[in-house]
Amino acid sequence: MTKIQVQTGGKLYVAGEYAVLEPGQSAIIKNIPIYMTAEVEPAPHIQLFSDMFNYSVGMQSDSNYALIQESIAVLADYMGKSLEELPPFSLSITGKMERDGIKFGIGSSGSVTVLVLKALAAFYELPLSADSLFKLASYTLIKRGDNGSMGDIACIAYDDLVFFTAFDRSRVRGWIEDKDLQTVLEKNWGYKIEVIKSGLPCDFLVGWTRQPSISKDMINLVKSSIDEIFLRATQASVLAIKSALEIGDKETIKIELEKVSDLLVGLNPAIYNETLLDLKAASQGLDVIAKSSGSGGGDCGIALSFDEDDSKILKKRWCQAGIDILYEEKW
Ligand code: PMV
Ligand code: MG
């Protein structure tokens, strides 16, 4: 066994955030190619290092490393082995998704879970499809009590722009409690992941507020306001956005992204904090649609710009509002 290296990226919600917490609801999520890297090589005993913490541990309990350790335990279980039976390794994780100690908010905890599973599978020469990776990472996170939809995991496991329809996590949590891993994995969870091929020429822009927001807290704050009207309206728009992306229907995209953005404004005022309101307002008078992404309250917002000069104006306005251009891509 030689040294292996694998990477996983980040993600940002385009549409369907909050609604996708409900089973059967869909979201569109974009992969962000800002990568974390894992290196695994044979070692006398298990040694784990992440540049997030700057110290190494083994498998003894450590709250910072708990998610990494759980991912390792799940992979061993998947291989039908105990950790002692498997050749030991050293695992080093670098590329924290942050700047000046402030996180980007592009899904680092989801990404690290997928990264560890992918890295150890490669090290033990175990082929893992994107779908198996999705199920294993979701299993790990649900087991740990994560309250997210797993849409982030779908996007990161497929490393692409995806359309994700949510499964019933409480049902899967029940299976995890009283069935073994193989049995849980063999079951039909009822989700759908589809890669979207966008046929819409535009600039995809990511603005970073530099204000960290914790999704788990935002979900707890907002979830009681999610009602049937919000769910129905969001689902209709997400479906419209998906087909409009595929056929390159710019007007529909603009109208429907504006609608999902307005629905988020109405859901809870904490989603659009002042900087995200500025991020959105910066699109005024331009051939651009901008919105908050994910749970909001800080982190990032996105924009689709249909005119190169307008992209420049938008970026200038963002800079003036203290918003960093985290990433841009031509579609
Ligand atoms: O803020 P983010 O990028 O972690 O997105 C959260 C999206 C929610 O729908 C609010 C929660 C979830 O896990 O789906
Ligand atoms: Mg966030």
C-alpha cells in the first residue's frame, strides 16, 4: 500500500433551502471546487491530523476529531472488519475552507465526512460509487444527530450541480438504531439525486459575507415557520428552475429564483441579514439575479449574471459592501 491522495469540494444551495428539510421536497445545489485534501499512508498505528486543529490523535475519544473518527468507524463496519483487523494508516487532512480564521460556509463538515470515507476506501482499494458514498456519509451524519437534509452530501459526493429530493431521515434514523449497516444500506431510502446539465450561458458568482453562520442553529430558529404554503411554492419554483436550467430559459430562471428568494425573506427575517440584503440589492438594474444561499444569516450568497459588464458592476458593488468574491465560474 502506498500513499494515496483524494479531494472533496464544497457546495452552495441554488434553490430549495429549508424546504428540502421535508421529505419529498427538492433542492438544486452547486458544487464549489474549493477543495479539501486527504493523504493516507501505511503507519504503525492509526494517526489522524487535520489542519483545522493542528494536533494529532489516534482513535481515543476527542471532540474535535469525533466526526473524522466516526467516518473511519463506519467505513470499517462497511468492510465487515474491526479497526484492529485493518492495516493501520496515518490520515492527514488539509485545505480548511476558511480565510483569516473565518469559515466560508460551503459545507466543510459534510465535505470532511465524504473525504474520510473516500480516502480510506481508496486506501483499502474498495470501489465506492458516488451513491454509496452518499449513503455512507449520510449514515454517519444521521448517526451523529446531524439535523440537515443531506443535500450537501449529495452535492459533495457527486461533485456536480445536482437536483436532490429529500428522504425521510427519521425513518432512516430508526433503521440505524435497530439494524446493522448493510441492512440499512440495502434499503430504499427514497431519495433522488440527479446531475443537472446546465444549458444556460451566464456567470455564476459567489459572494462571501465574512460573517459565519451556523446552519444547525439557523434550522432550529426557522423550522417552526416552514408551512405547507412555503413548501408547495418552493417545490414548484425548484422544478421550474431545474427545467429552465436544462433548456437555458433565462427569463424563467430569473423569475423563479426571485420567487424562492422572496419566500426565504418571508420565512424568517434572520435569513437575509444586512449583508445578504446588500448582496441581493447589488443586482438592482442589472441583468443579474442574486440571492442568499443555504441557511443564510451570513456565509455566502450567489448570483447568476447574464451580461459580462453587469458581472463587473455587481462585483464592484459587492466589494463596496464588504462582500468578497469567493468563487466565479462561466456556465
Ligand atoms: O447553510 P447551508 O449551506 O449549510 O445550507 C443549509 C440548507 C438548509 O436547507 C437550511 C438545511 C439543510 O441541511 O438542507
Ligand atoms: Mg450556511
